[in-house]
Amino acid sequence: MNLQSYKTFQLAIFSGIFIGFSYPPFIGALAWVGFIPLIEIWVREKPKNSFFYSTFSALLANIISLYWIGLNSGAEIFPVLLSLIAAVLYLSFFWGLLGFILSIFIKKNDSNLLLIPFAWTGMELLRSYGALGFPWLNLSLTQSKFLHLIQIIDFTGNEGIGFLIMLVNVIFYKVLSKKIYIQKALFYIALLIAPILFYGNYKLNFFKTENNIQTRTVAVLQPNIDPNLKWDSSYRNQLYIAMDSLNAIAYDMSPDLVLWPESALPSYLRLSSVKNKYKNISSEKNIPSLIGTLDIVRDGNDKKVYNGSIYFGRNIEKMYYKIFLVPFAEYNPLLNNSYLKNFSYWDFGQGSFTPGKEFTTFPLDSILFSNIICYESSHPKISRNLILNGARFLTIQANDAWLANSSGVRQHFELARLRAIEMRTGIVRSANTGISGIIDPAGRIIEKIPFNTQKVFKNKVVLNRDLSFFTRYGNIFAWLCLLFFLLFAISKCILRKLNY
């Protein structure tokens, strides 16, 4: 390796480490400068080298931020490690492709540096689609605790934060490469950030002081049960005793709703002999409950297994089936291909759940609410469709116990804050071992129960009043960014041909 290559590797390493450690629970501020070394690579290197170094940098960033995928104690070591390796490689490819494309334009004219935020935003948008869509890793997650800054995502969607971060990185890069003076750069950044912070302050105050805010009370169970013991027959009686005790505490609080976590009992509750016990409690107390449960639906010889929730409401029993399943954990997306599904070696020991199709709402009293199950909280599309379907607040049922006390647990909770702001709705989260809590429509934490704690709590959840711009119109900002970049690229190719 020559000296030039060694220095370029150093740049890639710096970017990878900075970006990796910008995700929760680490230092979000690192994202605002973390891409500067990578931009230097895009400027300096040929496209194919930019692809290589960008991919290498992404590998480091993704391993640091997503290592917890390899901690899944609910599966055998081989499929778990395979999932981690596959996820890291797949997601790193997006950085590599982005580096390749940007290098083509930037090397010819460094004024094209301003293309970077548009290209990045388009990449985040495209990365969220398909069976392997993974919006979890969008840069907005790095800023989830900076509430004044991220209030704009009710307009731009969470991709708007990625655009902002990349634009600031470009400005700082121009300072370091002596293209602009630091005073001018700080003026540009202030001009960019000031109105965003002003809007953020306005929204935070609005949801703090607004007089017409409606609420409901929810009692949340965080049972803190080891999921590896749940289906152990010798532990079953002990588990039911624990859950019944927590359920009794919740009902004694007289809430409007009792919320259990994901797949809370070792049974297919809708078909189980114990169903009537919980249904009768709900009926006698006149307090609805939502319990996470697996379910089986038979249609002739065909059997479908769902990860779902059963709702015991006032004179109603209703199911919700998880729509956005975890690829290679809850199902194998390769089996959706008519050719690939004939190969038995695609069985990695993953689950074989069927995705739900309906954006279900539950009638609480005069209002509707909806539920999200675990991984679905990473995808704005699920939350958006539920709100458009009439939900006035959202519940989240999760079981992060599989991930131990890792970064993944913290990131998963922070994603709920992003969904609350995007949809301007209150969110209640019940997780088996935590982190459970309640979040208001400005992303503020009303209540939060630490990981590895058993507790039942009751608090108010704020109902949404009006649909946010993002809820009404979706990812318009991100699509416009992608369209702008594509039109620019096409026009450059056409001009190059004409000049030739």
C-alpha cells in the first residue's frame, strides 16, 4: 500500500468511526462533521476508488451502530451472525454506490459539492423501500435528542435531517479546503439553522401550552420476563402468575386502556383456553386491553402464522397483524421469489410469519387508536397509514429483550420519538424488558421506564388533532431531492454527449 492509499484509508476510517458513534446512545453531534473526510475522498479519488473507500467507511459505521443485530439470543448463532454480516454488507453498498456517483460529478467540478445533500436524501429514501427497506439507519436518528432541531420533520419527513447534516458537512469541508472563510461559513449555517430552531421552539411551546389538547390515560405493563424462558413449560405457571399480578395492578389504576408488550404470553391467545379470562376482566372492569400475541389462521390445508395483537374492547374483539416483518428473522424474503423458494438451503432457522395487510384501528371510546409491533416503529409508512386511517394516538408493543442491554434498545426507543413528531401524535410504548414510555407529539418523554425493570405505570397520552404536512403528503421533500439530483445527472450526461 502506497502512502496515498494509506492516507485515504485513514480518511475512510475517521468517517466510519465518527458516523458510527453518532447514533444513540453515543454523540449525535459527530454527524455534523463526520462526513468531511469522506467528502475529501469523493473529491480526490476516481469513482471506482470512491466506491471502495465509501463502502469500507460504511462497514465501520454500520458495525459500530448495528452490532446489536448479532446479539439476538432468540436464534442460533449461525443465522444471527449471518444476519449481521448480510445487513452490514447490504447497507454499506448504498454508501459505496453514492460515493461512486458523486465522485463522477465532484471530480469534474467541485462546485457540484452542493449535490451531496440531495444525493444523500435520495439515497435514504430509496434505502427505505422494498422487503429489505431499512429507514432505521437514517441520519435523523442521530439527532433524536435535539428536539428543537428535529421539529421540521413534520414537513420534510425524517430525511430532511439527513439533508441538513450533509449540507453542514459540505460547508465545513469548504472551510477546511479553503474555498470559503470560516466567518462566511458560520453565517451560512446560522442562516440555515436559525429558522429551523425558531420553528422548533414554537412547536415545543405549542404542545406544552396549547389548551385544547385532548388526552387518554394508559396503564403500561413492563413485565421484564426472560423471553428464552417464556415457552419453557416448567416456567409457564410462574409466568402467568406474574402477568396476572401486573395486569391486576394496571386495572386498579383505572386507566382508559391497558397495554401489554409484544407476544406477552406463551400461547396463541385468540385460540387459547385462557383468552376468556382476560376478556372477562376487561368486560367486568369496562376497561379495554391490548395484548401482544402470536396467532394462527387456517384456511383449509393452509396455515398462516402471524405476529399480532388482540384487542378486548367494549363489546368488541379485534386482531391486528404485523405488516412490516423483520427480514431473515420473522420471515425469509427470498422465498417470495418463485425460483429461489425451491431451494431448501434458504432455510436459515428464521421464523415463518405471514405479514398482515390491514392498517387496523381500534375503537377506544369516541376515538380510534392503532398499534405498531416492534420493528414497524422504524418505518414511517406504517405509522402514517394508521394515522390516515383515523388513529388519534399510537401504541407500540415490543420485545427488545433479545438484544440484551445494547445500543439497539436505545435506538429503538428513540425511533418512537421521530414517529411522534412526524405524525404529531402521542405514542405509548410497552416493551417486555424496556424501554417503555410515553411520548408527546413534540417528541418529549412524558414517562420512561429503564431497561431491565419490572413496572406498571399510568400516564396521559396526547391525541393528535390535525394531520401534519408529512402525514398528509408523505416524503415529498425526499422525492423532490431525488428528482433534482436525477435531473441534474441526466442533463450533465446529455450536455457531455452534445459537446462530444
